[in-house]
Amino acid sequence: MNAANDEEMKARIAQSKPYTMVILKKTAKFAEESSRKIVWEHGRRNFQLKDEGLLPIVCPATDGGEVSGIGIFIGTPEQVKVIMDGDPGVQAGIFTYEIHACRGFPGSELP
């Protein structure tokens, strides 16, 4: 693999686009049996957001840690905050989240 030279790197960086990353975290309520149904609806909502083109990348974390997953949204941090504040798991106190502005490169995708 050849390393990109400075000009190639600058050209590729110039093609990057803004996105918003969400880091979803579990609260103690996540472990409660009564939360399962709400978590399921949270997942259903993620499928809907993906189908609408607002959430192209959803990555649930599977290591059992505090982080429940990450998502990459198309939209500004302010728009994504409104979306996340409407999430049933967030509303029920099962999840908290962090929002971070980020950039992505054309052609980046999960295989």
C-alpha cells in the first residue's frame, strides 16, 4: 500500500463532507426487564431513520460496555439533537448520548 502524498491528502480532505456522529450510552435503566420493549422501539426507529436517509450508518456496540452504539447522521448537530431527543430510549432515560460534528470521505462505507 502506497502512502498518499501531501497533494493527494489535501485533495481528498477537500472532498470530505460534514456529518454528525452520535455516541449512544446506556444508563442503569438499560438492564431493567421493562426497558426491553422500549429498546426494541428505539431499534425500529433507527431502521426508519436509515430508510429515510437520515442515518446511513448504525453500529450497535456488542462488547457489553457503557457505549451502546454509534450512528452517523446526515444533518447538523442541531438537527440531530432534535432527532435524538425524540428517541423513545432517550425519552425513557434508558440512553444518553453525545453529539459530535465530524467529516466523512466520499466512498467510505461498510462492506
